[in-house]
Amino acid sequence: MTGGGLMPSDRGRWMAIDWGERRIGLAISDPAGIIASPAGVIVRRAGKRPPVAELVRRSEALEARGVVMGLPLDGDGNDTPRSMECRRVAAELARRTSLPVALVDERYTTSAALRGVREAGSRPRDRKEDVDALAAAVLLQQAMRMSELRTVDPVTPADDASPTT
């Protein structure tokens, strides 16, 4: 499911997605691909399809040239039900936007964001949306340090669980 490689800094502004069950954190890079900044959250509605249309709108509004999507693997690096959902959403985003979409292991990004909020003197439970957006920024900063990202082929998954909103 991966396509060609590319460097985020060669492609302009990149948007990162930290996929969560209740909130989806977003971040955006500067045009040079050096600095990642939190860019808000999308609140998910329980029992609804993944908000792909909103992700497309946000990528357009933020003038993203590519997307880095966190892949929530388990502790051993294996897929989980949520990572499979991320793979389907990533393929759908690539198809709908024609942007390169890279999947990056997101283990420990939320831990790093929680640590940052605590170090700033705040309580994470009082700043849940900030934590999600900051986790996306941590993910994006990590991805920008990587030498090359593997992108998702813009092919819609064959299963019936493919997001359509």
C-alpha cells in the first residue's frame, strides 16, 4: 500500500493528522518544512463515519502540499483496528486530494505532547484539544526529520468499510 518516497521539505507545507477516537489533532509545517505548528482539532461524532470531507477541507484551507498521517500501531509495531481505519482514510485522502499521503508510526507522540503540556505547567485533562494538536505537531516534526517518507497509493480500499464522507 505504499508508493514512492519523497521528502516533506521538498514539497512545501505538510499537514499532519493525529488520529483519535474522539478527536483528530492537526498540525501544519512552514513552507520550508522546518517547523511544525499545531493547527487545531476535528471532533469526531460517535458512531459516524470518519470525517474525510472535513480533512480535505482543512488540507485545502491550510494549503497543504502533502499529508503525514499517524499510524497507531500496537507496542510490537503491528496493525490495530484503528491503524487499519487510518490506512483506509489515508488512501481515501490521497484519492480525493491527489496529494501525497505518508503513514508514519505515531507511537509515543501523545506521550511527548502530554509531557510538553505538563512542562508548560498545565494539566493535560484541562487541555485535551491542545494535547491532540500538539501530538500532531510532534508527529510532523518527527516526519520532517526522516530522510524519506513512503506515500500511500491513491487507491480506494476494496472493503466495504471505506469512508465516504
